[in-house]
Amino acid sequence: MLHVLQVVWACGIKNVCFDGDNQELIATINNGDDHSLIGALLYDIRHWMAKLSNVSLLHVNRERNSAADKMAQYVLSTTTLYQFFIVPPRFLLSYLYQPYTI
């Protein structure tokens, strides 16, 4: 999350909505809570979030987040640190437009 925030900011993107399935972590970040194991990381994440004009971090049930699951599978099959897509990659399109059924 921290690295992505830094990349997004460096690219000049100021409006971002992050979806994640870890409800506890999202609540901790959004509520300004502290955590003994990742306190410094939380501070850095909030610092970089504040640099963006419009940023949100929302919880999405894992069942509704098939696009993120597909993206994670794709990343595990590559050797690069990260990739930046201007438009959704072809392998992800069918997952982005699936109707919400759960």
C-alpha cells in the first residue's frame, strides 16, 4: 500500500480509490488507530494518503474482489517489482465488469 501510494503520487495522480478485503487494516488506517506491530508503517501510509487531493480506502468483500485476486495471481507469475497500467489489461477486463451477485 505504501509503495503504491508513492508511485501514484510520483505519477501525478491525485484522485484514487483503493479497495481491499482486509477490513481490520482498512478500519485501522481510516480511523487513525495505532497498531503496535505496524505503527510506523501506518504513519507513513497516512502521510502519503494526505498528499493526494482525493483518496479513499474502502472495504470490499473478498468474493466481490475477483479482479484483485486475478491481479495478485498475475503478479505472482511475473518477475517485475510492479507494473503500471493506464487502461485495464486485457486479462482483467472480464473480472472488472462482472455483476455483483453476493
